[in-house]
Amino acid sequence: MNPADVTLLAPAKLTLELRVTGVRSDGYHLIDAEMVTLDWTDVLTITPGGTGLSADGPFAAGMPLDHTNLVAKALRLVEHDAAVHLRKNIPHGGGLGGGSADAAAILRWAGYTDLEGASRLGADVSFCLVGGRARVRGIGEIVEPLEPLPLDVTLVIPPIAVSTPAVYRAWDDMGGPRGVDNDLEPAALTVAPELVRWRDRIREAAGVQPTLAGSGATWFLRGHHAIEAAVPEAMVVLTRTDRPR
């Protein structure tokens, strides 16, 4: 490792409750959500002055490493040059804010604090920049910190990815359905019907109904549940809510 390298942690986020409250004239959806930071992270190694992105880890395969990556966009926003290596532990397309967490880590490193500007990179970036537990509104740029909520969480990550834009389009086409804790869940089940099979397997193994994380594909349960044997094709992560940052 270069002596000038900087190592950053990029924690996953979990949306405990999500309501879609409207759609702006520009097509962006308005939300009212409760989000928490998890004690489960990507790891970024930054070489200031360098160039290019690289990645390894369980979810590195298939991740774009060009100008479309949120890390590259964050570097452009803060006008910094750096080479960044990502240890991808958090899946992309899993509803856990993996890309947003990586971008927020870059913003923190650069001392960037503009939540509205951060939200232009992605709806979850502003929350990931603040961290802890918060009520998140608008298109993600309004972040109101809440008291910490100690919570054990079981994540079940199927070997699939779900497109967030596709889920929001389905939500619109379905006339704005409501979910129990997550308004996007009915739309995500339409976009990726195989999520229904995963939901039912998790419910049978744990004895409680799981909730979809954001637009999917991760299902989560409150508390720690030993269900690995029932879902051998999936990754099961036992984690907890993190301290506020």
C-alpha cells in the first residue's frame, strides 16, 4: 500500500419504512422514509492524485468501473483526482445503498456537506453522507436525524439484482400501490416475480414475514435468524444498526 493511501469505510443503509408521497414535475419521486446505517461496509482505498477505479470482493463482478460509477461521479462533483479501489461487500441492485454509500464516503473524505448536491448523485447519497438513523424526505435531500435505534438485522441477499428505475416505473404503472412497510414492494414483485419465492422461503424458515429493502432484491428481518440452511443459494448477513456518524 502506498503511504499516501487513505482507507474509508462505506456502510450499507437499510430502509425500515418507505412511503412514496408523490411525483415531481420532473419525474423524480418524493419519499418519506426511515433509514438506518448498518454495521456492514464496503472498503475504499484512495490514492490521491491517481486515476481509475478497480474492485474486488463478493459483489465486484459486473459493476461498472467507468465514468458511470457513483464513485467517479462523486470525484467529479468534489473536483478531486484519485485512484479508488473498492472492496465490494455490499451488492449492487440489492436495495442497500451500496453505490450510494461508496459515493458518500468520497464526499466525506473531500469535506463535502451539501445534501442537496449529494442527492443529485442518487436518492440515497444524502442519507449515507449523514448516517445513523434519520427520516428522509423529498427526493432524498431532506435528512432529519433521529435518536439511534439499536437493532439486530438479518439480511437475505438472493443471487439477483433489481433495477430501481424499473421498480419506480412499475409503481407508476400500477397506480401507486401501498405496501405494509414499503410502498415499492408490490412494484418490485411485479418487476422481479422470483422475489415472491424468496419471500415465501424466508417466511417459512423464520416464522415471520420479511420486508423488502428499498426497491430490492434484499429481504430483511428484524432480529437474528439462523436460516442459512433454508436459503443456501443466497447470502445471509447477520448485522446490526451502526452508531451515528
